[in-house]
Amino acid sequence: MTFQIDESLDWTEHYVRHGMAVVRGLVDRTFCEEALAQVRRLVGEDRPTAQWTRRDGQALNDPDARPGQWHYGFFQDPGRAGMTTQNPVLEKLYDQPRLRSAIDRMFGDAEAWDGVRNYYIFLNPFNPDGEARLETTGHIDFKVPAPILYRGFTFQIALLDTEPFGGNTTIFPGTHLPVQRMLMEDPDRKMTEQAETGIDAVEPYEFVAEVGDVLFMHHLVFHSGNPSHAPNRTPRLGLHAEAFRARWLTEVDPGEKNLSPWQRSLAGNGPYRVGRDEAAGQRAMRERYIAQIETERRITVEDKWKRYSDWPEPGA
Ligand SMILES: [Fe+2]
């Protein structure tokens, strides 16, 4: 038995309580079809998607990759991974009007999203040697220290219809609450792997999608990739993207009026103020990447990227 979405809740309320939400058909098929055509070009696959398979020795298919790990990153922010290729077709994901409204609704403010376009292609083609099963525990995408309040959330747009056991992302709903509580008690605690935390396994939610469906994910909810072994060999293909605020959140109080859904999703363990600069780790990484780009490419990186992690500072 897997977790079922509570259809009685508005999707933002579902996100607050469960650390995840799904909005069906949020992105127009026209965009998804253009994006799929673009992915076909990028990975050099013109065959029907059910014929895409994991093959050893090809760039598309790293034989050592774990399920869900075929991630092609496109970062507008050079401080994330150095200078990455940009893609004018795929990045239009951020121009989809209903998706943009959803981001604004989550942040409770049409000016809050910082406009930075960082996203990945998440491709998980059929693995003939795989198994039709789901992982029983998950991970979060942070090592030590994990940010307790952070600056945003991620979401995944389905570019293909998928089947159960088709290598879909799974979420362990509600785990954002105990993860955050344990971090509040000990901010240096390692929470990366659920198995190391003592947090009980819960039933996973498998994001079985139709084209244009969007999964929203809390930064502290456990989640997992899975083997791609669906009956009709459908691959999982999605765009996995970040929505960040210009300012990091430094304080939350559930008693405050008019909190946004995103803030409420961080207020489930009571009032909290961060005890240290949560951006410090990213700032150190940014300094290294930008110095490397400027030295190796002999170009000057725009000043705004050097200060991107500092945007919590008022007026910055
Ligand atoms: Fe992850």
C-alpha cells in the first residue's frame, strides 16, 4: 500500500501538512511536448520512449548510476556548479503562467521568487535488469549542516505519462516535520539518509504522472529515486526545478498572521529563529566556483552572482 493524496485538502494545505503536493495538469502540454523534443535532441534519442533503455557505456546511461540519478543540471547561477550550458527551450518552464502563479502562491507574494532558473532533466529509462519495487526509505539533499528554514522548495514537471514502478520519484510524506524537529534540537545532526535518523519508515507516495502534472517538494521531506521497471517500459522523464526566494528565511512564528503556505510548512514545530547563517556553506562553495571560472576562463563573473548567497541581507 502506498500513500494516497488527500483530495479534500487544497494543494497548498497538502504541502504544509505532508511536505509535498501534486497539481495535475498545471503545465500546458504544448510546452511539455517542446521540452520532450528538446530532451530527445540533447540525449540523441529519436525512438519511441518505451524503447529507451539503460545501456552500458553510453553517456545517457551511466552503468554505475543509481536509479533516479541521471540528472543533467542547467544552472543560471554559476556559483552552483561552475558555468553550465543554458537551454533556451527548457528554461521556459519558468514562464508557464499557471506554474508561476503556483510559485507566487506558495511564497504568498508575486515579488518573492528571485527569478533564478536552476533546473535539471531527470531521466530514468527502463532498466531491463531492474526490479518493479520501491525503495523503503529516502534521503534529503543536504549534508551537515542542513538548512532548517532555507530559501525555497523544488518541484518536478512530468514530461511523460508514467506507470507505477517506472522509476518515479517517491516522497515519504510528513517526514519534513520530524526532520526539522531533530535539526532544531541539534543543527549539526546528520539527516541525509533516513535510515540513519531513526525516523520511522512511512508509506511512500509514488509520483505516477501524466504529462504536465507537477510535484512540489519540501526541502526537508525524505524522498527517493527508484528502479525503472514498469510493465510497458515507460521511462520517467521530468524537469526538476528550484524556486528560491531572494531572501533566506531567518525566523518563523506559527502565531503570526498571513504566513504563506511555504512559511507555514516550516512552522510546524513551533517558533524558530536560525542560530547561524544558513547560507554559509553555499557561500563557500560559490566563492570557489567563481574564483575558478574567473581564473580558468579569464572572464569576470557578474557581481550579483558573487553576492547571491548573501541576499538575506536587507537591501542587498
Ligand atoms: Fe534527492
